[in-house]
Amino acid sequence: MRRRLTASAAAAAAAAAALLLLLTATLFSISGGVDTLSPDRPLLDNGTAALVSAGETFQLGFFSPNGSTSRYIGIWYNRIPVQTVVWIANRRSPINSRSGNLSLTAAGELVLTDGSSGVLWTSGAPDAPLSNPVAQLLDDGNFAVREAGGGGSPDDFAWQSFDFPADTHIPGMIVGRRRLKNGTDLNINITASTSDSDPTPGRFVYGLDLRGDQQLFIWSEMQQYWRAGPWNGRWFSGVPEMVDTANGLLRFDVEPNQMTYLRSEQSSALLRFVMHSSGHLQLIVWLENRQSWNTIWYAPKDICDPLSSCGPNGYCRQIITPQCVCLQGFHPSNPRNWQLRDGTDGCLRTTPLDCRNGTDGFLTLRNTKLPDTSRSIVNASLTLDQCRASCLSNCDCTAYAALNISDSGSGCITWTTNLTDITVYQSAVGQELYVRLAAADLASEPSSDHRRRRNHFVVVIVVLSVVLIALLSCLAFCLWRRKKKRAADIVEETEERDLDLPLFDLGTIRNATCNFSLQNKLGEGGFGPVYRGTIGEGPEVAVKRLSKTSTQGLDEFKNEVTLIAKLQHRNLVRLLGCCVQEEERILVYEYMPNGSLDVFLFDEVKGTYLDWRTRYNIIVGIARGLLYLHHDSRFRIIHRDLKASNILLDKDMDPKISDFGMARIFGGDESEANTRRVVGTYGYMSPEYIMDGIFSMKSDVFSFGVLVLEIISGKKNRRVYHTLDQLNLLGHIWNTWREGNCLDFVDKSIGNSFPEAEVLRCIKIGLLCVQERAEDRPTMPSVLTMLGSTGDITLLPEPKQPGFFSTRVPLSQIYSSSSMSNQDISSSNKVTITNIEGR
Ligand SMILES: *[C@@H]1O[C@H](CO)[C@@H](O)[C@H](O)[C@H]1NC(C)=O
Ligand SMILES: *[C@@H]1O[C@H](CO)[C@@H](O)[C@H](O)[C@H]1NC(C)=O
Ligand SMILES: *[C@@H]1O[C@H](CO)[C@@H](O)[C@H](O)[C@H]1NC(C)=O
């Protein structure tokens, strides 16, 4: 009895529910399971209403981006748990209430209203009114307006969302230029959002530049920002790694004026390209087993990516330094800047081309990213040999290359301009570029034609050469050893003589600093006081006066002068001149109005000036400065005393590394050195340096890591050795990192709004840099690559335990275990202790 009653009650309830559903669906709006919108059925923002494509791959409806309450019409994947929006209709005009209404007019125009502010967004009236329009969400993620029962190709659509993409490029969507049925051309580009929570179009745009041999570009505020280069039949010339990454996942379909890509047949993975608000173009794939999105490729990311960093006729190398090299037959147009590793001026031709006499030849440059092709001339019907002939017959032609390399090369690209933005890859990827040179410039390297005509003499020559080379190497080795010894001495008389630095008169300096008055004193540096002053009408300067009592300071002074005079980088403090007169040793620097980083960092009140953006810029700036010292300057320089008080801040809070008093130059292939005099600052010194006196670029990387963690936490990492039972900063961060709550460590002065992913990335990089073993620590180029990457941080290596994580050895014991004599210990103690508290 009771059971029957329950059953009938349930049936009644179900019937009522079904009736209600039917009513809502027909009378008010769509409530799911439908893929079309028709004039009598608008889509209302009542929370659940959505269109679902026939294969249930995509859904269209109202949504709010993470961190925002504004409502937008969007398309997202239907079957995955993380709402991932691939298209947005009203990017510029959000709805600020839940009264959104997307309807289709009887003529076939999509109209979005919110009941109060009129029309917020519309697809535009069709060229000719449709008689029975529907708007359908297709299973490829396209939303199309067409005649009910009409065809399914883009030409049958009166309007389609694929023509107006947001920041996401999904398979099948065309980028480039599409001719519409009415004869007009539509440019289709992908535009990044302003931020993750604000879909308003932002700075970065990705699409095709159709000039010359069409190329894929990222633009930033209409300026070229990154060049993927032309399609060579297999990959975009500047992204050879894409062939591996995308292998089996997708294939490109590139045609005149447009390109698209499709999922490859073997793969069913969901994937998308996103033009991210950070300026990175990302390829993101859904990992079914992990139930998460994974960025498997992104650009720009490497040192050669900034456009034309090596100027006209120079090329960029990704790993080797110097990064910029002139093409054979060319020389730097500005040798001074070139030596200081600024390659943007490029290179000039050494011997003019000899067109009329017909003696010019071609240099084969292998594994290249082709130079900018926007002003190149394309002829698809020529063979490579015909291409060469056509280039030779044109006196303006500077280079040629195959248009399509997919089957042993066909088609022809010729350049008649300077060649810009070339990269030469270190591995056998990329394609061949043939650069036209005068015979005289070609002679220095055997041309490939000559190489084919080998004969027996080669064997004889090889044997002779081996003997000769062996002899020469012996000689070179002896010379090199002598030179190396001299390099270690740093200050050579000759170097002092050709110092390219203004010498100031002591009187001028006295005037500038009011005779070293107390009012002008900025602070006490490691080797003496620092004053603020003005020389003549000039800008303010900082004057560092070497204290007369310090005997050991003289070497450091000379060291600093010789070194700094030759270094120029925006993240290094600039030396303007010096003064060596009477007993005085004085250095004159540019003045940094914001003083040193420690003053801000370790002060609760001033710490609030450093928001996350500023801190991040400081981290990146220091990394760039250090990269320059380690790899990019004319010398290999180990700073040896990197710490917060040696980072100065200019008026824009951009960081500059200062105080090169302890820096050491490394010769040629020297990578580490041993010192008996350990100088530096506790808390920043690496284990191998303190314990064994070994310093290398990796000991600077350690100090950099400490700095990064200090910048994030706002806490000092000193007192390392006196913590017998409590952990130091590194130890604390390491523990919280392993427990997964290291964000607790973020300086409270930053406030609560910071990009967690970026902060976590920086903490991870910091931890990688302070790893106990020097060989585990990254080099500065990879630190910068990691800083610049926006992918999942799980892609970065996992840090191992930091140095000094569990040091419980008192100071005295550390020294007695090392090989230093007592005298060394006391002198190093003295130096270090003066530095311990910073300035
Ligand atoms: C939605 O908008 C259409 C056209 O603007 C209008 O005819 C319809 O009444 C609206 N529906 C609701 C429930 O507001
Ligand atoms: C969009 O694409 C066209 C050609 O496809 C290109 O010429 C244009 O510069 C691009 N627009 C922007 C804003 O970069
Ligand atoms: C062309 O050849 C002639 C004679 O061999 C020579 O004098 C002239 O300098 C050459 N021209 C160029 C531009 O090298």
C-alpha cells in the first residue's frame, strides 16, 4: 500500500517536472541539449541555459571569467571540468547583470541585450535578409548563422564566429585574409585579452603578414614583436622545434593569404593555440589522464627571439656567446657597440658585389631561420638552380632560398634588401640560405662546389696539417698559459693606460661634494664613504671615496675601474669617471635616486613601495645584468658579492648591479677559480665558496637565488651560521615549498593581490639557484628562460635541498676544516664582517 503510494507520487512529480521543463523550453528560453538558436527562442542568462553542439564537444552560453562578475556570451568545451572559453562575443561590452538575452532577429542578425542598456553586441545584419534563419553551434566550435536546412560550408553562412576570433585559435579556424561572398576581404587575427579576468582586446595580436613570402607574426600595439617566419612546406621557418612538438598532434594547412591547422588523424586530443595577455603564443593540450591543460610549446622564448637583435646582415646564435655574428663577408658597422654585445647596428658588406663582371658567388648558411621575407620576391615555379641564376642576374639580389623544402627544395625566394633577423640554430634544424658575396669574400671559406672536387692530395694535406696543428697547439698552449696567468692579474699596466674613462680633477670633486661634507654623505660602502654631488651643470653623481686607511682597497679600486669602464648594460651601474690624485682614489658613478634595494626590502613601511610587478622587474633586471656579466660581456665576470645592498634602484625602480670591488675576470675557458681569501657576505655565499674557496658563475647564481627569495619574502637570509636549532630563510622556504604552502612566505607588504603562478615560478627558480651542489644550479641563460616562460611550473626541474639547509656547524669549525691558514681566516673574517650588515 505504502509502496504504491510513493511510486505514484514520484510519477506525478516527474510528470510535473517534465511539463515545467517543456514550458520553460518553449515559452521562455533554451534549457540545454539544443544546438540552435531561432528567432522565437532567445538564450537567456538564467544560469543553466546553453547551446550544446551536436557531438557534445562545445557549449555556448553566458559565463563570467575567473575573478570577474561581468557576464559574457562565450563558447567553451562541453566535456572537460575546467571551463575553458575559446570564443567571446561581447569582449568589449560586458553585461553587468544577469539579464543578458541573446536573440536572433527574423532577418538573421544575432543581438545581445541586457534589458536596460540597449544592444550590447550584434553580429551585424546579413547582406540579404534570411527567410528562415537559425544560429547553430557546430561541433568544431564555430557558431554560424544560416538558412535553416541550408549548407554547412562557410560560404553558406551569413555570419560565423570563426571570422571574429578572440584570443584562441582552435583547429579549423582560419587566420589571415578571407574573401567574403560579397567580395570584401576580411582580415582575421587572434587578439590577446587584457588579462585573465578581463577579455577586452589587449596589446598582443597574432596573425599573418601577407607581404612578400607571407609570415606568421605577433604584433604588440601594431609593432612587430615576434616573427615565426614564412612557411617552408614543413614548418614556419622560425619554429623548427614545432615539428617535433606538434608531431602527431596537428598539421598545418598554409595557403596563399591564409593558414589554419587541423588535428592529425591519429590524435583525438583537445588542443588550442592561445595568444596570451603576456605576449606568449601558446600551444595548449588537454591531458586526459591528468585532467588538466598543459602548455607544450610557446614563443617567444629564447635569446634570439627579439626581432633583429643582431641587426642587418648579422645573425643570432641561441646558445653560444657572443650571440651576434656578422655573416661571412660582412663586418660590424659599429665595432664598439658590437664588442659591448649590442648587435642592433648590424654589419656592413666588406667587398662590394661585382655584378657586371659576374664573379659573385654564394655562401651557404645552414640551419637558419630565414631572414625577414616581407620584402622578398617569391616565384613558386622556379627550381633551386633557376633561383640561383635569377639571383645572379639581378644586381640587387642579396640572397636566395628554397620556397618549399618538403621535397628536396622547390620554388624560389630572393631578397634584394639587407638580410635581417636571421637565427642560426645549433642543431641540424632550419633550412639553407644562400648569401651572395663578392669572390674575394667567398675565398676565405671553400665553397661547396670546390669541396666536391676532392682528390688524393687531400690525404697528404690532412696528414701534414695534423702534424702542423700538433706543433701549433703546443705553442698556443704555452702562450695561452702565459696569457691566462696574466688575465688573472686583472690590472695590467697596459690596460690602465688605455682606460677609456674621464679623469676628474680632485678640486672638481671637492666642489661637487661641498668638500666631502656630511650633508652630502649617502652612506658607508665596503671600502669607504659614498657622497652625493653635482659636477658643474651636469646631472647628480655618486662619489665613492676610497678610505686612505684601507690598504687592501687599492687593488679593489683598480679592479673596479678597469672592469666597470668596459661594461655597459642597463642593469649595471655606470661609472662616469675616476680621480687618482694625491692620496685619493675616487670613483664617480651615475646617481641612483632610490638608493639600494635593501633599504626598501627589509623595511615594513618602505616595503609597500615594492608591489609584485616592481619586485618581479627587479628580479628580471638583476638576472639580465648578471647574464651580461657571465656570458655576454667581453669578459667572463664573477661578481662575488651580489646582495641586496649592492643592487641600486634608479628613478623608475629599475635595478642596477653595483660594487665590482670584488669581481673577478675569468680568462677564455676558465670556469672556476680558487681563492684563499674568501670575501663576500654571509647569507649570500655558496657552500663551496665558503668551505673550499671555490668561486664560479654558479656561486653568483647561488647569491642570485638568495636575493630572489629575499625579494619575495622581504626577509634577510643572514645569520646562517648562528642558527643552531632554527632554520634559516632558505631552510624555511624549502620546507614550506615541500609542504606546498610556500605562498605563506610572500612578503605581507605586497598585499594580497599577486599572480600566484608567477610568484610560485620565481620561488621555484630561487630554490633551483640555491641548490647545495653547484652543478645542479641553473646557468643565468636558463634562469632567464625559466623566468620568461609562462608554461606550467611543473615543467621546470624539481629543486633539490638548498645549501646550508641544515648547517649546524659553527663558523670556527668550517674554517678549520678548510685548507686556509690562520692568517687567511682572520683577514677574511675582517672583510666579511664589515659587510655582514650591508649598508
Ligand atoms: C529577448 O530579446 C528579444 C529581442 O530583443 C525580445 O524580443 C525578447 O522579448 C527578449 N526576451 C526576454 C525574455 O527578455
Ligand atoms: C591582421 O592581419 C592582416 C592580414 O591578415 C595584417 O595585414 C594586419 O596587420 C593584422 N592586424 C594587426 C592589428 O596586426
Ligand atoms: C671587373 O673586371 C675588371 C677587369 O677584370 C676590373 O678592373 C674591375 O675592377 C672589375 N669590377 C669590379 C666591380 O670588381
